[in-house]
Amino acid sequence: MRWLGCHRLGTVWKALLVFVVIAFVGQLLGFFNKSWMQTERQRSVFAVSSEEAQSSALGSCKPHTHVMFLKTHKTASSTVLNMLYRFGEERGLRFALPLGYQFGYPLPFNAHRVKGYRGLFASEFHIMGNHMRFNRPEVEKVMPADTFYFSILRDPVALAESSYAYYKAVAPAFKRAKGLGDFANDPGRYYEPRMRNNHYARNLLWFDFGLDHNANYSAQLARSGEEAVRRSFSLILISEYFDQSMVLLRHALCWPLDAVVSFSLNARQQKPAAGVGWVGKSNPNAAFMLTEEQRQSLREWNALDWHLYQAFNHTFWKEVERFGMARMEKEVALLRIRREVLARACLRDGGKPVEASRIRDKTIRPFQSGLVKILGYELQPGLDNTTRQACLRMIRPEIQYKDLLDASQFPKAQPVPRVLVGSGSSVRRNSSAVRTGEKLVGSSVDRDWDRSRLVPNLSLSLRGVERKQRQR
């Protein structure tokens, strides 16, 4: 053993010998076993998070896996649907998906519009959340009896601003007006109740809940509609208090924190200057700035929506009080911290949304529609596979996510060549436009942001028909 004599070795050889001995002992004790080293290399911000951030006072409750979300228009509902998609995909749950991208909207929901539905009790669906006009009896044919129903509301004035930006080209009432202020000055001048797509211009929330949006307002009617919503839905969220809404939703569903952490999806480009909510092709000051009188006019025009919003806003804060204001503030803070952590880990440019044309990966560009630019996100480069997949789920646009879930749930099914729409007609899909998030080129068909067909202004054609009928 004289050759092991350390006195004969130089300093480098002595250090090497010490390392070999330590490594050998470490192998024996399991300090450097292969699985531990792989775990360290593969550790993800999603897999390893602070105990404080992920723990909660959820107790021993069991997570709800039967969930129905009424996806109302222009209320941050796309962000909520992304949460449902993520939760269900990660747990292998079965989605009630539409044949196209919406459940026959704007027609009332029918169970046979669910892909794979074969009648009562034939198959079990866990999550439903794509756009529909609510019809509880038909939904109950699809979803189990213990389903948790929830939805989300937004201030009707803010909703009108967003609806005008998205649907001006297809809602006749909006199309005829020079700007939202012009419309607000005298809505009745531009609005015809029988015109297709005019539901986007009046009581849109009321319409989405399956109620008569053209009914004349009365206190009795408003209370009746409110009670109908209360009977069907266990929780109504408020868009303006999104983070508080997520805390209430998380506890109602008994879901982990990361399930309700999100980045805003389907957001429209905002104007930097205060007081203006959108940058478009035309002068935003002329199109969107409202006086207080015009805002009040829109509340009166959307009186049924305004009643719903006020009633459930009041209910929302009563729920927050029961939850505990101090407790709510603490959990909102945890939610926001976690969102910042994930934004830094996942997103380029500090997590700021960008125009679709700037997103290098064309498969995650949001589809563009209407007069607005719909923004998306870019992933950080160099992410490990676990982190990248989790981050991708959080920013994947709704159209692409729905297609992915559809392909996973119906792997042997052939691609649907046509998009079914509420009017009973159909149009060819342009898959390249869906993948790249670009507008359809060379097509006279107007579409919603999720590619569902929007019938253009029919006022001229209807007037022609009426004229011919009078001549007869």
C-alpha cells in the first residue's frame, strides 16, 4: 500500500484522491443516487413551490371535478376557461366540447351539440365551459347531478365598450353608429330588435343567461331573472375583482392555488393614455370616449344587465365578508406573488402581452377578429420540458387549446371539415388561419375571435325582402 502514500503525491493528486473517496462513500450512503440527481436537474417552478404559496385553509375537502362554467362574453371568461382546460388536462378529465368552437351560439344550448354525446347516462363529462346561450334543462342532460355551476359578470358600461370594439362590424346597431358615444346618445335610433347579432348591443349578459334581452325593463322582471340565475348558479364572479373572484372560486372548488393562477388571455390592445380603453384603426377618442351622461345612458339601455351586475356585486361582497376580509387580502397577495413568480419563469419581456405578429411561435398566436388587436404571450427561451409544458398551458389560446383537447379526447375522429354555427349554416375552416392567429384572407365571412361565424349586417337585404313583399 506504499503507492497510496500521500506524501508521494502532489497537491492536485491529493485533492483528486479525496474527491474519489468522498464520492465512493456518497454512493454507499445514497447521497448521490441517480434519481436524486435527476430530480434536481428536472426541478420546475411548478413542481417545487413554496409551502406557504400552495398550502391553504382548504381542509380535507375533495376537489370538484364536475364543473359547468357559463362563459359570458367580454368578461375575462377566456382566462377562466383556460384554468378549466388546464385543470382537466392535467388530471385526465373528460370535457364536454362543442362540434365547432361554440355550442350553437346564439341559439339556446342543445345537448346534441356536445361532441360525443349519445344520450342520457351514455357517457360522463367532467367539465363544460365553451360559449353557449344557457339552457339549464339541456345542460343537465350532459352534466352529472353534482355539477358545480358558476359564471362571471362585468359592469355593463365596460362590457359595452368591449362589445362595441369586437362586434362593430357585425352588430347592425353598432355598425350604423359613428362611435360608442353616438350610439349611447340614442340607442333606439340604431337598434332593431329583430336584426341578427344585435344581441351584442343590448343586455348581452341577460341574453347569455338564456333570458329575453329585448324585454322592457320592470323591477319585477329584473328580480325574476335574478332569481333564475341564483337557482342555477352556485357562484357568480365579478370581472372587476378578478383576483378576489379566483380566491372564492378556488375555495368553492377545493382546487390548489396554481389551478387559479393565470395570465390575462384574449385581451385587446389598450391605449396608454388614461381614459381611453382601446387603440384601433380609427380615432379612439371619437369612437370610445364617453361622457358621464353617455355612461348613464348605457346603463339605462342595458338596464337588465345593470340590475344583474348590481345584485350579484352585492352578493359577491357579502361572500367576501363571510370569507373574511383579512383572510381575503392575505390570499389575494399570495395569488399575485405566485402570478409574478410564474410570469418571470414563463414569459418573455417581463410577462407583458404582445401583438400576435410579434409572437415567433405561430402555433400560439391568438386569432384576430374585429377592429381590435388581440394580444398573446411569448415563452422564455431555454425552459426545461416540464416547465415549458406547464407554461404553455397557461398561454395557449382558446382555439388551439380546444383543438388539442379535441384531438386527445377523440383520437380516431376525423378533423371536422366545417364549423357548425347557430344559424344552421356552415363554412369551411381555414386551419392555417387558426394556427397562425391571423385574419382570414379572401373571405367575406365575418367571424368572432374564436372563428365562429358572425352574420354580417343584414339590414339592406332585409329591407329588400320587405320591399318585394309590399310590392306583392
